[in-house]
Amino acid sequence: MTQATIFYSISIKEKKERIFDAWKKIREKAVGLLNKNEELSKELKDSKEEIQRLKDHIAKIEGRPKKPNFKGSSSNKDSRGKICEDGDQKNESKKGKNDNSSANKEAQKPIDIHETVKLTIPDVPDEWIFKGYKSFVVQDIKIQQHNTEYLRAYYIDKNGKCHYAELPENIKENGHYGETLKSFVSYIYHSLRSTEGLVELFLNDFGVRISKSTIHSIIIKGALDLKGDYNSILKTALLNSAYIQVDDTKEIHNNKAGYFTQIANEAFTWFAANDSKSKITFLKTLHAEEVRYLFNEASIEYLKEKNILDMPILILGIVYKSKEDYEKYIGSLEIKNKATLRYLEEAALFGSLIDMGIPVNLFIMSDDAGQFNIFKRILCWIHIERNIKKLRHVSGEFVIEVDSVLTQIWNMYFDLKEYKITKDPDLKVSIISKFDKLTSLSVHYSELQKQLNKLSRKRVELLAALDNPLLPLHNNLSENNIRKAVQCRDIRGSTHSIDGRLAKCIMLSIYSTCTKCFVSFWDFLLSKTSLREGMLGLDLIAKDRLLQLNITRSGAG
């Protein structure tokens, strides 16, 4: 080979390398510009929304109508993926199963016959042989008043004092409205999501003389009388459930913003309303209105995870039954750091829950909100899907990357569903391999890369069902429960008193738990009166339901 040929070959190689380097730089710049375009598109949309919000605010001040807000259909496929649709189908199938089971149970119940009418055939031929009667039952209902007047004998003694015959105990307790009427008011108000005005109209139409203020008092007092049942539901569920599912939504109370939290699984539902949301608030909520503070070994382990630098020496084993007693003790430690004080309060509340018997390994499914990151957290696959679906991308290349990632997520989700049924070890290995392969991807769309990095960090919480197939994969159950509370809020508006706020939580919890346990809400209400007794406590019924569904702590292994 000549010297010229060698020089020529080297020049070609160098040119290729330079061209490749130049292409890489151009591609990097192009990708950077595409990502910048995505950022600017997002900023533009956010700016338009902020401008419209300000325009609406100015219109409100000037007394002009604001721009109407036309909400898109919730079934819009652009905002929903295959996992979300699968969750909806699962809920529908469960609803169908429940309805069928409930219908079968109702069909098995004997029907009380209040009147029997025998029908005969006129002019029966002599050769016919009478064989008996064929039953045809007609169910009907009578809505009528039943007013009782008590004529109380009374006497006057020599001092002029009147002495009246005693009323029955249940009448003294209920006043001028009977137990059945009061139970009926609570039933139609809560189960039919009615309003006090409609209840008043209904009763007045049937001749009952009752005012809206009286109906309000019946509803509030009836709910507060069930406070013990309400709190028992949560306590029993936390002690016996393998997992709970949590979610929250905004509410308005006394013209101020607050939060409505639900705690549930397939056997119970429990609601609570708070002025703020934080880990401390959630820990207090789990105490079911019996908040106390206790430092123990569980508290110390909790604090170790927080890596507190100025960790104080704590006295263990003392229960502080009030916030004042707890703050008096904490004050004696002379701690100035606000973060340390917050961690200490969380640890004391957590230690109290463990001391009450709630297991450290209780699984809590949520949407990755920080306030719910307690005990053993598991995350919802639907929210992972939503976070990627809602990315605002305009580049065709980025659309391809997003679609590819979504396809892999969907495949993993449906593999997890299959594994929960088959428990196939080979499938488990395949799911882990797919997850690691997906989270190790390097994509050009920066926002998508952030989601993949987040996915990698949440590996344990998302794949928890591989170690415990009883655990759910999504949090649709919580969202459906929250939706009921939102519907009541939209129908009745906000609450204004502390009792009204608590009453709403109590009755939503009891009604939803009755539905899940196939207990007649009407029968439950009557069981709390002198008219019908002997029904098992709703907390024990929910415990039996946990056993039937095999989602107890023992069932989870």
C-alpha cells in the first residue's frame, strides 16, 4: 500500500468520525429544542389558565358573569388508559356480583303475608278434582300516618302541685316524633342523598306536621348517637385488615377550605373531615377520635428513619392522653428545631397506634401523597399511568416514546393481575425483568425521563403484590368512595357546625359499610331503637366480611 493510499484512508475515517460527532451535537441540540418547546407549550397553557382565572376574578368584582366552565366528559379516552378502564370494569363486575348476591339473599328471605285472598273458579264442572291453591304474591307498601295520643291522668295535691302519669321511656326520650319516623328521616336523607327541604316536603305531603329545623335536629342527633359504632368500625378494621386504601378531597366547612379523607377496603368505609392535611393529621385520624401520644420502641425506629441529628433522649412507655400533657413533656426537652418537633409528634402518634395493636406491617395504598407514607406503603398503578398520560407533548418523536412506555406499563400491569391469580414463579421473574428494563430506559423526552426515574425509586411499592398477591393494584375503590362524598357535597352544600360536619362523616361511613357488608341500612337504623334489637354490631359484621374476603392479617400471611 502506498503512502498516498494510507493518507486517503485515514482522511475518510476522520471525516466519518467528524460527521458522526457533528450529527450527535445536532441531535442533542434538536432534542434540547424539542424539550424547550414542550416547556414553553406547558407555560403557555398555564399562562392562559392563569389569565382566565384573573379575568374571572375581575368579572366577579365588577359584577359581570365569568366565562362558563365546560368540563369534558370523564370518559374521555385521551385522559384515561387501559389500567383505568380495567379498574372501572373490575368495579362494575364487583358491583354486579354484589347486586346478585344481595338479590339472592333477598330472594331467600321469607315474605311476610299480611292478607290472604282465596280466589275460586265459578261453575266448576263436576269431573274436575280440587288440588289446592297456587300462590301468587303481590308485594305492596303502605305509607300512612300512625299518630298516638297519650291521655295522661293527672292529680293535684293539697299544695296545688300537679302529678301526671308517666310516659313510656321511649316516648320520653323521643318526644313528639316516634322512633320509626326518626329512622325514616335518617334513611331517606342519607341513603337517597336527599336534602332537608325535600324530606320536609315528602313528610308534609303525607300529613306529618314537622319543620325543617326539627328534621335537621333529628338528622344530627341521630348521627351523633351512632358515634360509638362509627369509631368501632375503624378500630376493628385497622386491627384485622391486611391493607387499607386511602384518599382525600377538598371540602368546604364554615366557608373555609378543608379536607375529606376516606379509609377503606372491600369490607368497610370510614370518612373523616379535617382542616388541613399532613402526616400528623392522618396519624390522628387513625386514632378514631381517641388521640394519644406514646414513645416506645416503634417510635424510636420511626425516628431513626428520619436521620435526626439532634436526637433527644426520650422517656419510653408513658401515655400522654392530651395534647397539653404531651407538649408539656416536649417543652421540658427544650428542642428548638421545628422539623425535629414535627418528627417527634409523628413518632409519638405512630407509637401509640402500634401500642393499640395496629401492626407495623399494615399496608396502605395511596396515590403517593406524602401524608399517607406511613406503615408499609403500596402505590396505585392507575396514578402511574395518569402521570404519563397527562404529559403535554407536541413532538411526534416524544409521542412515540410515551406510547412505547405506556405499552410496557400496561403489559406489566396485566401480568401482575395474572400473577395474583396463578402465582407463577416464572411470571414473577418476568415481571421483575420487565420493570427493571423499563426503568433503565434512556429517553429524549425529559419529562418522561423524570417519570421513569420516579418509577425506579418506587419499585418496592409498585411490585408489592409479587410478595403478597392479596394486595390491590389500584386505588379505584377509594376514588369511588370519595365520589360519593363529593356528590353529597354538591347536593347539600357545605357544613357550618362541628356537629354537622361529624354527622356527615358518621352516616356516610355507616351507610357505605352497610352496603359493602350486605346489611340493610334500614334494618341497622331500626336496630338502634327499641323497636328491633339483636343485630350484631357493624364492626363485627365488617370483621366477618374481612374473613369472607380473605383480606385479614392472617390471610395475608
